[in-house]
Amino acid sequence: MKRLVVMTVGKTHSGKTTFARALEQKLENSIVMDQDNNGEFINRYYKNLQPKTGPNTLKHAISRLIVDYAKEHSDCHLIICNSNRSRKGRAFLLEQLFPKNEFIRILVHFDLPDHILHARVANSQRDTSIFRNASNFVEVLDRQNANSLNEDVADPAESEADHLFVIKDSEEVDSVIQRIVMIEKDIG
């Protein structure tokens, strides 16, 4: 039986983690792989191993290990909860790690208006121990908005995965979760 891989796409505070945790509760036999958890772990226990600049290779290596382990040693559906805004990064994940012959690939794009995200980050109570190069979520959102000008940062297209859901309002989360659960039931 094919497994689902559900990948979130979106800026900080768009609802990706909340969605992933809610989906994990509704989608039987699923796990969430959230790179923020890995970043927090590294910052807490291995801060001196963090690269000062450039890609966070340690965080990516830990995330890859978890994904590889889950693929090889479980039959769990995978919920990949990261920003995943890079087209090349998504392509690598969807084509190399989660090939079409093994997984039903689902993208969930959180496309909330920036004014909502700005209000959320201004009032955020989230722990900042996940950060390597930022001091707060306002900086993260500002950097993500600046990176939006990079040609590789692009909204996902329907052709990238088997299913694409776009959430433009938090009220749509429950219906998207229900639709994903139905996809799983159809393959079961």
C-alpha cells in the first residue's frame, strides 16, 4: 500500500505546525517531521556544532535521518512540516525522497495575507530557541518576504504533486484535513 506524504508550504506563523499536529491526530498511523523541533534540539544540546553561516546542514542531516528511518522502519504516513518555499527543495523531496511509485504526494500551501502574518508574529508567544540567526519571528517573516523575490521561491503548482490544497483562511484547515483523510481511506 502506498503511504501519504503531506508537505506544508508557507511562511512563518501561517499555521503549518498547527495544521500538521491536527492532521496527525486525524490521520491514523502518521508522524510529523518538523525541522523546528530539530533546530531546538541542536540549539539546546549541540549549539557549538551549529554552522555560523550558510545552510543548517546539521539540522537537515537530522531531519533526513528521521525521514529515512520512518520510511525504512515504519509504515507511517509522513507529514513534513517546514516552510518548503523553494521549488528546487520541494522537487528534491518529492522526486528523490518521496517518489511517486511509493507515495501519494500532497502539498498544502498556506497562502495567508501578509497583514495576518504580521499581526501573528507581533503577538507571538512561540519559543525562539529554534533560531540560529534571528532573534524573533518578525525578523524571520521579513527575511521570508525578502526571499520571495528569489526566483526559486515560488508557490507550488498542481504539477508538483498528486494533490495540492491551498489554504487562504484558517477556516479552511478542517476541510483540508478531512479531504486528506478521505484520500487515505480511498487507498486503504
